[in-house]
Amino acid sequence: MNSGYDFMDYKAILDEIKPTAEEEKKVREVSEKLLDFINDKCSQDNIDAEAVLVGSVAKGTYLRGKSDIDLFIAFPLSCDKSYLKDTGLDLAHECCRAFNVKPYHQFASHPYVTTEIENFKIDFVPCYRINDGSQIKSAVDRTILHTIFVQANLSDSQKDEVLLLKRFMDMTETYGSEFKVGGFAGYLCELLIIEYGTFENTLRQAADWQFGHVIDLKGYGTAKKFKDPLVCIDPTDKNRNVGAALRLDKFSQFIQSARNFLNSDKKDEYFYPLAKELDKDSVLNEFKDRKSNLIAIKFNIPQIPLDTLHPQLKKTSESFKRILNSNDFLVFQTGYWTDEIDTAIILIELAVFELNDIKVHHGPRVFFKEGCSNFIEKFGFENCYILDDYIVSNVKREFTTPEAFIRHLITPDYISLIKVGKNLNKPLLKSYEICDINDLANDDEFLAFLDDFLYPNQHIRR
């Protein structure tokens, strides 16, 4: 495996991240049983549909222990959406009954079913059978075309290159297109290897990427339609950017990770979790040394899809930062953590503990005569003065501590000022509490979040 590589022999790493022969055999057997059941059922009941294995399992690009099985049930374009939805879900339910497992409904473009069979996570997704991207009726319809394209264009040896790239991204926290991460999708990783050939060459190229870098495997010439950090035109749909979900921060982190790897004399470390023993006291002492004011707002979360939950938590966290800053409570940074089950915590680090009792209240610019007269009448002539070209008055602050201001905001009359995610409004009002960070840090996952909060991007290494 080391021939053709400049930096290292990846055999030891591949031996750890490639699925074992037993895992490959098992996932193949389970996939075939599920495909056979659904396709036999379609034949028996005269249903014009076909189950197709898609995703990384079908393409042979899944990492060890991450062999989720994605089964798409493809219907003709002529059938209406309600038939596709109802019949697709019925087939999934029939399959779950046959294998004696419980189905769970999820929602993307339309509902789909997820379950677990023989320790494998299974998704049953109804879709339309299309021949090219121009025919899509829902976003999931392209997935079969993606699988076919990768199977036809990725060589067997390049599957290992994809695994190395995925593992590298996973360990540098840039892998995964779900909102929680905002990183590189698996399909995007496969297209990068098809474009650049190897894992190492992908990193060499990425080290020089600029904002708006274009990858257009089929030469469609449609890149100018997109304004994203990375523009990778979908080979199956010239009007889609595969990199659309990639956030600017994750794009930037991957570029720097690539540079760090290329310049590192400890390259093997990039394929393993960060070697760091976390100690509660040392983490909390770091916050004490910063002399910051740390406020943790804990509340219950509703049972909603994670790709709905995370954007709303991010929106709420950023809104707290904006309103605190606009009221002179200087926020250093904010973040959020959730166990994705029942609890979320918004963490706010401020540079102030308490403000003075008065603040400058701005009135109109002096050029607006009537407005100035009204302002003076309201606040009293002796209390008004000119600051630059504004008439202002010193007024007493209602809140001098950020905690008191936050408690004021999280009330029915004022919570609308925060612009809370729509599904979080009621849970925040009903269940919030401002917690002692020392108590919260007893949870190992939250402690890891605190460490990342202290040292952002530490996973991109050096």
C-alpha cells in the first residue's frame, strides 16, 4: 500500500478502519434479505416499485462499525406522491413486521422509516425512479444516481482512499453534512477522490483552495450559479452543488487540517481521536484563569428531528449573544450543547460581571428639530446633552448584571426579543434554569464540550 505514497504507509490505519470480513459478510447478507423481501412483496402484490441498495454500503466506502444500510424503494414518475408515500411506508412496515422489529418514522422530503435489524441501522426511503437529475420530484431521488455514478467511476483501490479521507475528516471534525456538523458529505468525499485520485493528493490540492473553489467532473460549466465556499457540481445534476451544506468554518478547518498534516512529522495521529485526558478541575480552572463570567442556561428540548433541533439551538444561542451585546453586556463567545435526548445547555462567556448604574440613551440627531424638542421634554432640559450630532441623556439601567437581564428576557412578555427557535420557545419558558458550571461538568460529554469551547478547532491538530 505504500507504493505511490510520499508520506507514510497507510496499511496499519486501513487495517483498523476497513470493515472486517465478518462485518462485510453480515451487512451483505442482511441487505440481500431486505432487498429480496421488499422486491418479492412488490412482485406478489403487483406493485410497480423496486428496492435498491444505496449509500456507502452499496459503494463499498463505509468505515468499520458504520455500516448503515440505506434501502430506497423506487416508484415510477407517473405515480402521485401520496401513493408513493403510503405504499412505500406500508412496504417498510411489512418488512419490519417480518423481521420482528419496531419501525420509526422520520421525515426528509417525505416520510421514511428507520429501524434496527441485527445491529444494523436501516433506512427505508420511498423515492422516484429517475434517469437524470432534471427529473427529480424530491431531493432524495438523486441518491440512486449518486450510487450508480460512484460505482462506475471509483476504482477498487480508490475505495481505500475514500476511507482514509473520511477517517481524516472524522478525526478533524469536518466529516458529516448534517447541520450539527456542517461538514463534508460522504458523496462529496467520493467525488473528491474521483477528481484528485488519492487521499494525499486531495490534501495537497485542498491546502491551496480558495473561497469558491470549483470541481466540475462532467464539465457542465454551471459553477457560476453558486456562491458557496466549495462548488462541486453534481455529476448527476448540473444544477446542484454537492457542497451546498458545507459551512465556511468547516471548509476552512479542512484546508488548515490539510496544511497541518502535510507539514507534520506525526501524520499517523491525524487518524485517531485527540489524545487528551480530560480532568474536571483542570478544565474549570482554565475558565477561572480567563476571569470570564460564565452563564449556563439549561432547559428541556422537544422531540423533533436533529436537523431541526440543532439549527434552532444555534439560532437561539446567537440571538442571546446579539441582545446581550446590544445592552452593553460584552459577550466573548457563546455555544450550545445537547444530549439530543431531553436536555440542552446554552453557554455564554462574558467579559463583564456587572455594569455601572447609568447608560447613555440616544435620542434623534440634532438636525431633527421636532424630535429633539420631544426628547428634551421627556427627559428634562437639564438631563440632556449633545454627543457628536445626537441629543442624549444619561438614564438609570434597569439591569446591571447579565444574569438578571437573562431572567428578565426568559419571560412570556419579553422572550420574543431573543428570537428563540420556534420549537424551543415553550420548553425554554417552562423549564429553564441557570446552572452552576461545576455541577454540569460532572457529565463527561459536557466536559468534552467545555474543553472544545476553551480550545476551538483543536481537532485540526498542528
